[in-house]
Amino acid sequence: MPLIMVFAECGLELIPKQIRSHPAVKKNFSSRIYSSQLLDNTLHFSAMKNLKNFQKRGRPDITHVCLLNALGSPLNINGNLIIYIHTINNKIFKFNPEIRIARNYNRFKGLIAKLFIDGSIETETSKLITPFDGSLKDLIAKFENPEIYIFSSKGKLVNNYEELFPKDIAKNYFALVGGFQKSSFSKDIITLSNKLISISKHPLDAWVATNRIITYYELTYGIL
């Protein structure tokens, strides 16, 4: 069974209207350049300070690196990985496993801004990024026998792949990894499962956790 990986509460959004008149935003914003329309902590920090929950917002780079690692993994290449991103504003998108995400950060930002503006990313022959109409709870309900793991440094420490992913083709394993910089998962995320899991004695960057989770799953099913 494929591993279903969800990058949850990702710091991805268009620049909110209430801060578009701020000098830090106006300096770089252009209606003709998609990448300039995405909220980015590096460029807009001084404008973001009054936004609600600003610590978790404006970090496209985290999702970018996580996606590069996940999409480039043997698990994905082998057809055994399903990837969703869930944003801080509760938008959910599914990624075609064959999509080639730009290595260049600004091009990635442009892709995500275009996604938010157009609603999806498609070519003449395939759908690359498609929206899911519903909540994470709704998404999980679409899969039979879901086993939901929420990965956090505050969770129960699991230090081997056989304990984390017992080989069971009857289950659909969900791995939820936070796509934000600071703070913790919201209550809405935590209540999705009672399985809060840690995979290191140390707090890990999201992309490091992504690599380790995928590697554990590859080891379980002998995918090289």
C-alpha cells in the first residue's frame, strides 16, 4: 500500500490584502510576477508581525524542500507515495507523483502563487496539482482502514522502522509532517489521531523528518 504523506499547516498563502500596502510588501510586489505575490517571511517579516499566527506563516521554503525530497525518493519513483499539502488556511492539494518541482526557489514560489490564483496546475495532457474540496478529516475518510501518524518532537519516540510501519497491506498509513517554522500543530490536527510520534531524540527539520519517514517505509517494503 502507498504511504500517504501530508505536509500539514504549510506556511503557504498569497500575501493577505491587509498588508499589501506595507512598504516591505510594495517593494517587491508585482501583479505580473507570480512569485512576488506569495507571502515570504524573508521579504515580508516586518509586515507580518500583526498577522494572526504569524509564526507559522510565510515559509514556502519548508514545503519546497520537503517536496523535493519526497518526490525524488525511490518510494515515489516506485509509485508508492501519495502526496498532499495542507495549508495554514486549510486548502488541500494533491500532487501528481510525476510532477517535476523546480529546484529554483523563486520558480517554486511562482508555481504555488499560480496554483492559488488559478486553483490547479494542469498541462494539455495531465493534471499536476489538483485541489481537494474538504477538510483533512474528509480526506482521511476517503481511505479505508487509515492509520494516522502525526510526527512531532513531543510524541512517543519510535526508533526503528519495524515498530513504526508494521507490514500490513490492509492499512492506509498517513504521515502528517508540519510544514511550518515555529509553534505546534493546531487542535484540529492533533484531534485527527492519538498517535503522536517522534523519530529522534532531537527536534528535526521537516525535510529531515520527511526523509527518515520515507526511508522507514521503504525499508518495510524493501524498496531500494
